[in-house]
Amino acid sequence: MRARKKLFSLEVETREKFLNACFSYQFALEMWAQYPTISVLALVSAVESMMVDEFTSRFCEDAKKRCSLKFDVMKKFRAFFERNLSYPLPKELKRFLNDVYSKRRSTYVHKALLGEGSLRGPHFGFSLLEAEKKFDSEKRDLEQLVNVALIEWLHRI
């Protein structure tokens, strides 16, 4: 009851941002069994929608200067969990989130959906049973993290 009251007392833009994240989360659950990679994308999207209005330094460590093309999306992704779970993130959690964002999400988007690889489609990357089990475990872990972080965000705001 208290969470619902809090949700409807939020400013319109903030409430819409949270509801967009919830819709992405719900979509991830709906795609869970049929399209597991789409499910991961939707979970990442839930977090990204919470960070849409966040700004970062746009500092490029490689060039050692500010870069207008640099958006630090992975930093924003991790920052959401740092603000709502723990700061600083434990090393293993930080590594897991980096892997989810850079390896799972990016590999799927760039190779399977954008056609950079020979395999395309929603079941990209599932040729070995062991790899599928690991992916399913990671997907479950990510789902739980997103769930808790969204709830904590609502309590904290």
C-alpha cells in the first residue's frame, strides 16, 4: 500500500520513468522462456530507462580528454545499482554487471540483431547446453538485481 501511494505521489516525469522501467521488466519476464536474449535486453533496458536523464563526465580515458561522443552508458548502468544496492559495488557484482552489459547485451545487439555475425535472431549464441545453462543462471541473477534495485529506488526516492 505504501509503495503504491508513493508511486502515485511522484512527479509525472519521474513516475513515467519508473513505469517505463517496470514495463521493460515485465516484458523481460514475458520473453523469459521463448526469447532469453531479448529478456536480457529488456532487463538492461529497464535500468537504462531509469538513467535516461543522468549525465556523466563524458571523459574518455583513452584520449585523456572530454569527448562529446562519449556517453559512459556502462557507468550509468552500474551507477543505478550502486545507488540502490550498495556503494561501492562488491568486485564480483561489478564484474558481473560489466559482463552483462558489455558481453551479453552488446554481443547480442551488435552480432545477432544488427547482423555483424553469421548467426542472427533471438536464440543467438545457444549452441552448447553448458553455455545455455550459464546464460540462464546469469539471466536469473540479473532479473533479481533489477527487481531489487527498482524496488529500492522507489523506497529511496
